[in-house]
Amino acid sequence: MKRECFLCQSPTEIIFSTPWALPGLTPREIGFSLCPQCGSVCQSPTVSFDEMMTFYSSMAVYTNPGRQEKPSDAKVRDVEEQIRFITRGIGTLPDSALQIGSSDGYTLSRFRAAGVTRVLGVEPGTASVEIARRLYQVDCLHSSAEDFSSDEQFGLIILTHVLEHLYQPQDTLRKCRQLQQNINEGFIYVEVPLMAKPASLCPGFFSFEHINYYTRENLVRSLTDAGYSVVSLIEHYNSNLSPIIGVLASTRSQQHLDDFIPSVNRNRAILTDYRAKEVAYWQGCLDKVLPVLHQSKRIFLWGAGIHTSQLVANTHLLNQCHVSGLTDTSSLKWGLRQGDWICQDPASIDWQQGDSVLISSYASEKEIYDSLYWLRDLGVTTLRLHNIDDTRAH
């Protein structure tokens, strides 16, 4: 499916695309395109909205091995900073907060502890809604940003790492503005990955789940077009796996920033340069472990998901090795097809000495590796593809 620009609805130009073996979906051509009018970058071609919702409902998991459903240190840090940043920008936290894309409920639990008396989440992931209620007693609407409705008005609306996932993000921002139309002043806090210089972007920055890409300029325009005015903004380049930008905006008119200027040539260069860097990176990581893989009795990939898709799309793995299977600890993924494999419960595999497991994950690689000590005890080699000790989060 080819998409128009998410910001100005103009036709887009494909800069690069590759076949992806998608978890739970049939293999597809996935690409990244540029809007020649406003310079915004989006995923196109991509899957349909219904297929993406199938992916989220069946594959979205927000816990990692070794953490027992607890938030990462990076998430704890980030949420505390968000609370301080919003409080400083407004002066005090509003009485009510709605979070769209509320994940496991941790963020709203911290805002409630900071003084927000009414919190409500909106979350499409079945597992995440259950965790929010069980661990944090946070009430969530089991729905998507596109489909949810509420008769309440909220003083603060939070969208952290949500807009990049939405097919029509402007519709969601306009819905947010309507949920604040009957109050004296409402605020919205939006945080998204920041499309910066290629050297600042982590492997997998242009990913399947992220279908819109934001610079400071087009994020500000997105909020302005929806009826908000920027109060404060913050950017981080080294604290997270990828750069991020956070913007606090108000329903009251502000006059702080200049008018939007398209950055078509700059963003085209970012896409082109990043693509060359990305392919070289993934194949380079694979080349380092190929000697071990070639001596293995059987090879299994650990992690049914997007990083496995990227591994296959960005390397010659399938031409260089025979992969026997795919496995994952998440029961949500067992039985789902990804490429030529059906994801298996690791306990169902007859592990043998001489087998090798290749971990495809980037963000959770060390956690997964540490949790697989039981495989190493059986004589199975566990390989870290990226081989980084990085506790930062997206």
C-alpha cells in the first residue's frame, strides 16, 4: 500500500524499499518515502491499517526477560523527566490526564503519584492493558488512537512515542484538541523519535512499526495545524538509542516559533545516507558471527519480530546459512509465521549440543543474552549480533 504524506496529504516519492519477512503477516515490500512538498518522511509502501492492527494485537509485548514486567531504568528516568518538564512548562500538573498509547500503565501511574487525580489510558495491546490494570491499577480503554472515544475533557493529553505509529496522526491530534475544547486551557505533551543526522540514528531507526518520521519543524507544524501552540520543547541525542524530541503545547495561542519551512533536500539526503549506513552495519555484524554459524549443527533465530525482519532484509543471511527455526519467549508469538519459519516455544525444541542461537534484537540484546544461560548450560552457543552493552531505550 502506498501512502500520501501524513502532514500535507501530497503524493510521496519512494527513496528506497526492500522485501520484509513480517511476523504474522505475509512477506511484503516495505519502503520509505519523501514528500516533495513539505519534506516529511513516511513509511511507504507499507501494510494496511487492519494488518498493522493485527500485528499490534498479536505481537505487541512491552516486557523483557529478566525484568519481570518492571520498567527499564531508562523508562523510569524518562518518565520522571517528562513530569518535571511538563510541570515546569505549565507551573503545575493539571487534575486530569489522558495517555494515548498508554503501554503497560507505568507512565500514568507516575503522573498519578505526582498529583494528577484522574488518569485514563488508551491502548490497543491486549497484554499491555492487562498489565496496566494488574500492576498499577490504571484504567485503560482497550482501543486504538483511531477508534477510541470519550465524553471527558482532559487538562493534559500525553502521546509518548505514538504519532510515529499512526496512519493519520493529524486526525488524532485534532481529536485531542476536541477533548480539550470546553476547558479554559488544555495542554498536550508529544514525544517522538527525532529524525536527525544519519550519524545520530541507531540501527533500525527506519523500522516497520514507525510509519511517520518527525523533525523539529514538521512536528511543530503538526501541532500548529491541529490547533495547538508550542510552549516548550526539548531534544536529546545521546540519552536514548535514537534521538528524541518532546514538545509541550497549549490550546492558547503562543508566538514563540518561526513559520514552517520545508526541508526537502536535507531529508532526502538523510534517507539516502542512512540507507547505505544501515545495510553496511547489519551485514558487518553478521560477518563477525558467520564463522561460528557455519560450524553449527543447527541455527535458530531468537526473537520473532521486527529486528529479525531487518536482519533478513539487510543481509545475505539466508544465502549464507540454513536457518532451522525461529523461537521467542512470548507465548503471543508461538505458532505465528515469519518468512519461512513458524515461531516455536523454546521449551518445545529438542536442543542439542552444537546448536547455535542468534539474537536479532538490538534494544533488548543483553537482557535476552543474560536470560539464556540455560541454553549455554546445554551446550548451545548463544550469539549476540550487535554485541553492545547499552541500557538506553527508544
